[in-house]
Amino acid sequence: MQTATTLEVLRSALAQLRAEGKRVALVATMGALHEGHLTLVREARRRADAVVTSIFVNPKQFGQNEDLDAYPRQLAQDSALLEAEGVDLLWAPTVTAMYPHGFTSNVSVSGVSEGLCGAQRPGHFDGVATVVLKLFNQVQPDVALFGEKDWQQLSVIRRMARDLDLTQPHVDAIIGAPTVREADGLALSSRNRYLSPEQRAQAAALPQAMRETIAALAAGSAVAPTLAALEAHLLQAGFDSVDYAQLVDAESLTPLEMHGERRARLLVAARIGGTRLIDNMAV
């Protein structure tokens, strides 16, 4: 596996892959890799001839009082994991390489970026869209893979790709891979390592409550009281607060007042200790 930390090295390595006629897949990450990331890498390998994985802790998607400084960074360990998975090229730029002195551009995607995490974390999805557009321009992948665990992020990226005509000639497919979960149902996340053993046990209430909510909605329960019961369940289980629990249209992310009208998704964000957990499930 080759590692690039500058655009010059990245472009040279990509030119070689293209000269060999290889179809290139991109898996964009912030490092602190876990099985969820590696599942994306394996799916990328299935869909392309060469896999490029980026590791970049993007400061533009962290707000004030968020965990940018504390976010785990373990490049050597992550690199070894990627090499073992057969990744062809690791793109690990510095902040200066990604955002050179004087950088002032910003990408904003309206609609799907508003509400939910967008309301809780102002500017977050501008940071996501900006860095992902840069990654698409830098790597020019044929296919890009993202996890469904952050459904709103996936929706923002897909909307940006459609709006800015990124589907041709470079990114012709943005694939959402199903969420990878622990045995008790908790979605894998780099932030799970922040949980104490007691908090980790309590966190299992999140997917459990979501499954119960989906079953209640399928049985005909009204949306508003069912979501209120979900929030109460989480608070009783040990969560400190619930940022949101919403039933939304799976594509536009607009809130739904009734179940069964359109393809729906249940999205939840809740805090336990200093850790914010997000999850979503199809309804």
C-alpha cells in the first residue's frame, strides 16, 4: 500500500492506477478505524479494481466545544489495518495540505442539511460537503462508499453530487453501506470508545428503543406519542438528553406526521455522559 501526504504524490499514484486501466473506489474516513470502516473497504474492493482510503480529521465539521482535539488519531494503527485489507493507496493529508493558507471557499447544501444534526451542529454539514467535494476532485473516483449510520451526511453528499453534476465523469455512484452493529445492536462508531463500561451497557438501549418504536409504528401507533415514548425510554435507560427523535422522509428528510405515506427513516441523536450517539433505521 502506498501512502500519500501531498497532492503531488497522490496525483502521481492515481495517474499510475488510471494508466493501468483500473476502476477506482474511494472510502473517505476520519481514521480511528473500526469494523464499520473495514466493511466499506471490502465493499469498495468488490466494486472496483483499486481502493483509495482517505484519513483526515476535518476541522471544518467540528463546532465550538466539540471534540476536535480529543478525536482519536492513530494513523500507524489505521494504516496497518488498511494494508491488511488490501487498500492500494492511503491519502492522509495534513490540515495545511487540505486547506492551504488563505483558503476561504465553502460548500453549502440546503434542505437535507437543515434540521436534525444540522440544527444541533451549525456549520457541520458545510464542513462535510466542502471536504468531500475536495476529496472527489482530488481522487476523482469512479465509485465512493459511505456508511448509512450517518444518514443525514449520506443524504447531503448525494444531494451535492446531483446538484453539482459530480455523477459524470468522475463519481458515477455513491454507495451507502448498511450500518455495522455490535452484538447488542449498538452501531459501531469511533466515539463509542469514549463510553465508560457502565455507559456502554446503557447505550444498548438506543437500538432497542428504536426497534420497539418501529414495531409500534408498524402496528398503527400515532407518530408523535410513539416518538415521545422513545425519548422517555432513553432517558429512563440512562441517557442524559435526546437531541432529536424524528420520523422523516428517507430522501428529503422532511418530518413525517403519519407512518406509511412515503419511504421513511427513524433518526435519533442522544447524549450519554460527554458522548453524542446517532443512529437511524428504515421504517
